[in-house]
Amino acid sequence: MAIITGVAAHSAHGQNVSSETIRTINATRAESPPAMDGKLDDTCWTTAGVAEGFITHRTNLPAAQQSIGYICYDNRNLYIA
């Protein structure tokens, strides 16, 4: 299992705080690589690690436009959608 990490300052009330929190995304191993067709219907995406809850860089507040990302890997590649 691969783990992707980042550092962000945040609080439960949306206020900036001085302490840093390590945020992680667990990348799961793909049994077979996804097709590079822009669709997320491959088996690997159903078990892929999920990236969500994005924050803005300067304010550390929740991003106005939220998205969901997925991450998995095999012996040769890291796949991000």
C-alpha cells in the first residue's frame, strides 16, 4: 500500500489554526491497470484510495469547488483520476 501525505492547517470550525495536520490518502494496489479512456468504470477505481475534502492553499478553508480524486498503483505506474 502506498500512502500520499500532505500538510494542512485547519480546524473544525473553518478557522485558521497554527498547528499542522498531516493529511493522507491511501493508494490501493490495482490488480489490473485502468484503461486510459477518461472513464472511471474500471475495477481498480472501485477500491482506489479517495481524495476529498480539499482546502485552499492560502486560507486553509474548504475549497469553494470540491472534487473527488482516486489513486491506485501497480508494479509500474501510479494512477490518479
